[in-house]
Amino acid sequence: MQWRVLVPIKHGAPAKTRLRAATREQAHHAELVRAIQLDTLDAVLALRTHQLLGGLFVVAAPPVEHPVLLPAEIELLPDAGGGLNPALAAAAAELARRHPGDGVLALVGDLPALRSADLLAVLRQAPATGRSFVRDLDGSGTTLLAAGPGSALGPLFGPDSAHRHLASGARELEAAESLRCDVDSAADLRRCLELGVGMLTSQLLTHLV
């Protein structure tokens, strides 16, 4: 069994509005959000030759901005609309239809400190049946949701998602901090910086300071 990884990407001004305090201008804000997204994708792509990773898929609404910046190994899946959870559910169902023997894993796109080895450790422990999830560092959110073959992803991202995923029957997985450090605010970003962020985020923040 392999895992097909879904990463939702949101473009435009509404993306990561609580992160604006970390940048001086709107243009810098957009660049920072993009750098965080690309560092997250790069960490997943580092596992592309590993037998457990069956592919990386970005879920995004058209038009996709800066498509040339997405590595060729990433396949784009359309955002079905209706919000994050319906979009992920539809994309996961499509992957399950294409690859019925594989699992589907939804990963948030704001993990700039993500280390490939930490993601691999979770891929190895995620159960092949049913659903499982990783709680964020704050304790209330979810950074990763996995569904084994034959199980619907059933995403419940949003406020208090960790509790809702647990209540829905998903099993909680242990994970290193790099996989739990998502970024919704300037304080979150500082915490990720302490762990060590990816090259693009690091370079951009150095330029902005």
C-alpha cells in the first residue's frame, strides 16, 4: 500500500490573514505565504522515491497562480468548491477511485519546518484501515488526516478539528514537532523558526528583516 498525499493551496488576499503582522506590506505577505507552501511541498517531494509515497497532489481552485513554481512531480486536482472540507473530500474520493488499493492523506500546506523524515515516520505508523490524524502544537487543530483503502477521508478541518476528528473515530498519531507546527499567526511562525524552516521561507524572512 502507498499513500497519496493531498495538500490544499489557497491563493490570493484572503490567505493567512492572521499572518500579516509578520510582514510589512501586502506583497511581502503573499510572498511569505507562497514560500511556506512551497517549503511544505518540497519536504513531501523529498520522499518521492520512497515506496510509501504514491504521489503528491495539490488541491487548488483555478486559476492556479504561478504554476511554473510547482515541481512537475505534483499533480493539480480541482477544488470542487464549498470550502476546504468538501474540496478535500471530493479530491480524496477521486484518488480512491483511481487507486483503490492505496490510502489518502490530507496535509495542511503551512508547515514550513516540516522534515521529510518526520512525515515518513507517520506514514509508517498510520493504520492501513480506518482513519487517523495528527494534532497541531496548539492542541486543537489538525495538520494531517489519513484514510486507509476503503475508508472515506471524512475531513473535519476548522475550529477544534482535533477533537472532532477524534470524536468521529479517527485514531490520533504521535508525530514530531515539525509535522505539528502549522502557521496561522506571527507567533506560530516564530515557533517554526525555532525548529528551523525550509530554504524559501528562511531566505525570504532574512530579506524582509
